[in-house]
Amino acid sequence: MSVIALGTMAFDAIETPFGKIDKIVGGSATYVAYAASHLVKPVQQISIVGSDFPEEEMDELKSRGVQLTGVEIVPDQKSFFWSGKYHLDMNTRDTLVTDLNVLANFDPKVPEEYQGAEFLMLGNLMPKLQISVIKQLKKRPKLIVLDTMNFWMESALDDLKVVLKMIDVLLINDGEARQLSGEFSLVKAAKKILEMGPKYLIIKKGEHGALLFHENHVFFAPALPLEDVFDPTGAGDTFAGATKKSSSLQLTSYSLLNPS
Amino acid sequence: MSVIALGTMAFDAIETPFGKIDKIVGGSATYVAYAASHLVKPVQQISIVGSDFPEEEMDELKSRGVQLTGVEIVPDQKSFFWSGKYHLDMNTRDTLVTDLNVLANFDPKVPEEYQGAEFLMLGNLMPKLQISVIKQLKKRPKLIVLDTMNFWMESALDDLKVVLKMIDVLLINDGEARQLSGEFSLVKAAKKILEMGPKYLIIKKGEHGALLFHENHVFFAPALPLEDVFDPTGAGDTFAGATKKSSSLQLTSYSLLNPS
């Protein structure tokens, strides 16, 4: 059982009401890989980094069963960098800096040894790169999960609409579901989004848990209430990294139309 | 099996992003009674109204098994009136008008026939009136549930602290839990509030469901996602009205300290 994980491997600078750090390893594929490695082996990573990305991080990932054949290392260039500041409720944040660096010219290549993977996790990235990876696979994985964000809805909606028709599960947060559908009610939003292609829609609500929509059913998963939340960066990616496993189970669900 | 319900019976004027009404029957005890009547009979109401409160509403309540012996009708005076306006997310609202009217001189009396009730639901009202009703009961009910709000935390905190020591279950929303405890984390807030007296704390999170805290356990109940939310007024009271029943069951719960 293997999973291909596509996404960024990056450096972040993060400020929350409880702390601040100028440089820490981040990126959607990094978080996905760490989470997925608990459930599926191997995790077959596709990403791009500069020569500044730490060797120790690569070694740590390898030790957890993450294959890095598909991670391109570009000499003398910098890794993708993102900087953000969280509001007091930790559910909303402002992006301060986005330096694409190596990501600007990323053209992901699926290594031959990755062919035949059962799961594909398309981490948050340009939709056209997500499409490219799907197209390179000779055999369609049995489950394709897509993560995306408001930025791509604003800047690459046409590509996003194309990839939505190619996937099984879409993962977005409540604000993004409202933006993508133009509906405030999440139930109405889900109906519209399911018509755009995905068979399953997972709407993440941070500390309030997540809703899974499928046909006219809804399943609710609570979030474990924590005493302290220090930094939610990568929480969505980490959740996504574990989604392949739970989505492939028969989830207990109950009908929206016939609640009982 | 009987439940005593204390609270307001009132008129509301409500404005939401989806509609507006100048006068509609409301009040914490009204909503509690309608909800509780589905689960427990009789509901033994304690409240106060003016001569303007509709006879038909009283008849409707009676037809559902609600006893009104404890509802004082004050001739030539007006019922309590509340007016509020909801924000777009329907989770927050501003109070526009509060006319106490008959409520200003409310001195609740427990009718003799109400003595021996198994449950006591103290709907949102001045804490000193909630205390008065508890003290009038010759035999302590097996479960006392208290609803309150931010207004009493600001204006009658000393009385509120007294009544908190006399009850079993406290029902408040997330904002009120933060205000009462001075803690932003709901887990930390719950710990502090449980030390104030209640054995169980239910934190209501509107569309995001509710958390029940007891000792070091937490139980989560999701809210059914709705296509349309027209007016959430009384939702908390209605939830409270059904709480006595579910709280007296052995709830499946899982440990915060040992999640598995």
C-alpha cells in the first residue's frame, strides 16, 4: 500500500499570539508525509526544494518511510518561503510574505517507481501541477484526494475546476467552501461543490471539527479540544495526510434528509 | 416524572439578515417548555407575564402538558420585551432593546403542587430568582440545570457564583465560558468553571455543536447542519429544555487525558 504525496516543502516564518519563529521547516507535502507515514508505507514524495533545505529533515522523513526520489533539489536556489500571522482565535491568519523561489519553475515528474500507487494526495499547490501529476499516472489510484485554498480560487479558478473533475475527495475549510460555492450555508455549499466533480467533500472547521459530505449524507468528526494551541500551521495538511486512510473505510454516516 | 421550568415568557422583536419581525412570542421558559414537553410530562412552569400575553399561547402550552399554575399574570402591565439583531453568521447578535416591564418586580413562587419535581430547569433569568426557587423546594430535585448569560456575569456575578454552587449542570455558550473563566482555551475554561460548583458543564457552540465536561472527561455532540437558518432565537433555551433528559443518561464519554 503506497501513497504519492505532492506539495510544497518549505520554510515558514510564523507569528501567533503565543509565540514567534523566523524560520521553521514547513510546506504542505512535509506535513502530509509526516502524517501519512503513520498509516501508509511508503509515502512517495513529489516536491521541490533549494539547496538550503536541511539534510537532517530529509533523513528524518526517510527514516519514517518517506521516499524522496521525486523531490527535486535545485542547487544555489532557495526553498519556497511563507510567512503568516495568526489572529487571536487561531482560526484566521494573514499571509505576510510569499517567496516562491524554486516553486516558480516547478514541473513535477512522477518517478517510474511511484507508478501503481494506490492513493494520491494532492497537497495545496498550483492546480495545474496537481493536474500534471494525475496525468502522468499510468494507472488511476483508487483514491485521489485534493487540498487547495482560497488563493487558487482567486488566481487559478479555471485550472481548479478542471482538477475538481479528476478527483475523489476535496478538502477545504469552511471559508473556502463558501467562497468556491457562493453559498453561506455549508449544506448548500456542499451540494454545489459536489456538482463540480468530487464524490466526497470534507469541510474543515478548525477547532470545531470537520464535516464529510457524500451524496445526500453527512458525517461529522469532532476535533479533540486542546488546552493549549501554540501554532496551527500545517494542521490542515496533517489532517489531509491521514484522510486517505479514513476515507477508504466505510464511514458511519447518517442522512441529512432523514436524520434519526 | 416532572420538571419545573423557571424563566421568562415574553415578546421578542428580531432582525436577522434573512427577515424581520416586530413582535413574536419568546422567552427562555417558553422555549424550554416547548422542548421539554416532548420528553417529560408535566412541565411545571414558573414565570410572569402581563395582560398582553396571548391566551392562545397559554392554551397551546397547556395542550402539550405544561402546567401554568406558577405563571403570574399581572393585570394592566406589559410582558417582558427583548429586541435583537443578528450578525451575518447568526452566531452573534446585538441586543437593541430590553424592557423589563413585569419582570422588574418578579418574585417567583413555587406552587405546592410543583413540590417533589425530579428535575429543575433554571432558564436564563436573574440569578437571585434562580436561587429563590431552589430554596423554596422542600426536596432537592435529582438534577438542577442552570442557563445564564453574559449579562448576569457583568451585573450579578456574586449571585451567579452562589447559584453555581447549588446546581448540577451549567449551560453556557463559548463566549460566556471564556468570560466567566477568563480563559480563552475552552478546556482550561471548563476546568475553572467546574471548580465554581457545577458537576457538569455544557458549552454550546451554535452550529458547531456542544461540549459536555465532567471531571476530566469530555463528550461532544454535533449540531445537525441545516440548509437554511432563519432565526436562532431560543435555540439555546430549546437545547436546554431537552438537556435534563440526556444529562440523566449515562453518556458515552472519552477521557481528555487519555484519548484513544
